[in-house]
Amino acid sequence: MQAVQQIGERVLGSLSYVGALAMLVGRSAYFTFLGPFQGKPVRMQRAVSQAMEAGVRALPILSLITFFIGMILALQAAYELRRFGAMSYVASAVAISMTRELGPLITAVIVIGRSGSAFAAEIGTMKVTEEIDALETMAIDPVSFLVAPKFVAMILMLPCLTIWANFMGILGGSLFGIWQADFTFVRYLTASLDALFLRDIVTGLVKSFMFGMTITAVGCHEGFCTGGGAEQVGRSTTKAVVMSIFLVILVDLIFTMLFFFLGHD
């Protein structure tokens, strides 16, 4: 009986957590899309600053990792395809894998490590030092002031980073294709483009858009839930990273299933 009670408490706790995230996303979307029409514009300077930090400054590490991932995918695909004399399909395998799945997912994980943790640490520190209370005392909504600019930056930058990650992954695969599969660079890119349909690219971009909202919501929520003391900031940051990765994988699974059944003939 006690085990059933514990399971019930965990389920209710999980639903409560998801509900809190949904409310935070809803309020952020309200301030982003409806706030400007009610005299509460998004602080674009903060949004641009967040976009630079989460997007532009993530390009070097994202480029390097996705380039190597593309090479690894080409190697793994060639390992099997070579047995069937189908090395010409290496380009197709890399392009489809990157655009549908690995591009958005790897981008999300990198952004979680760089920006999701930073969101939790920033807001958590402000909570500990009572700056959040000071904002509320001055009649400034913390969600409007802190979360909405991050929300705008993430939903714009994640799809852009995903497109770049896809390109770098295909570029990494082309290095192996030229080296071992007798491709020329132009022929490899042509084969990659021929293998892709619009739905492959749209699938990855929709996922990245949802990942951006998830990462922002979890990072900011954990920051707002930080308890007293500097030690709690570290715990909030750790929990934000763990929960973000878990929820991103869950969102990825849900949308992959959704696209599968919608596209199933």
C-alpha cells in the first residue's frame, strides 16, 4: 500500500511540475506576443543579448561537435553499406539522420549545457539575493523582465542553430565520402539534397522550436524554485540540466511518434 502511495505521489509531483512549466511557457508567450499590444513590449536589448549568448557564441563548439558527428555517422553507415555494395547511400543516411534527429537533439543538448544551466544559475542567484523580490516590489513582473527575453532568444536561435548543425554534419560526412566513397564534394552535396524532403527539414525545425521552449521553461523554473543559500543555486543548476535533457528526449519521442503516424500511409 505504501508503494502505491509513493507511486501516486511521484505521478502527482510530475504532473504538477509539467503544469508549472506549461504555465511559465504560457506567461512567457503572453508577454512575448500579446504584451506589445498592451503597452508591455519585450525588452529587445535583453533578448538580443540572450540570443548572442545562446546562439552566436555557441557556434564554434556546435560546429566542431556536429562536424565530427557527421563523420562518425558516415563511418558507421559505410561500415554496413559496404557489405551490400551500397556506399553511394552514405550521403543519404547522413543527411536524413542529421536533419530528422541528430541535428536538433545535439543542438539542444549543447544549448542546455551552455544556456539552460546559465538561466537557472542567473535566476537562482537573483532569488537568493532577493533581487526577484525587489523586482516585484517595483511592480515589475519577473517573468516579463527575465523570462520573456530568454524565451524570444531561444525560440529564434534554436532553429537557426539546428540548420547550421545539419549543414556541419553533412559537411563532416562529405569528408569521409570524398576520402573513402569516391564522391566529389559537389556530387556528395547533390546526393544529400536529393535524399531530403521538405518534411525532413520541417520535422527537425519543429522539434528545435519545442526544445527551445522546454529548455527556457525548465532553466527559469528551477531558478525561481531555488531555496536559500549559495549551495541551492548549484543544486538548481544541476537539476535544470538533468530535467532539461530528460524532457527534451521526451518531447523528441512524442514528436517523432506524431510525425511517424501523421506521415504513415
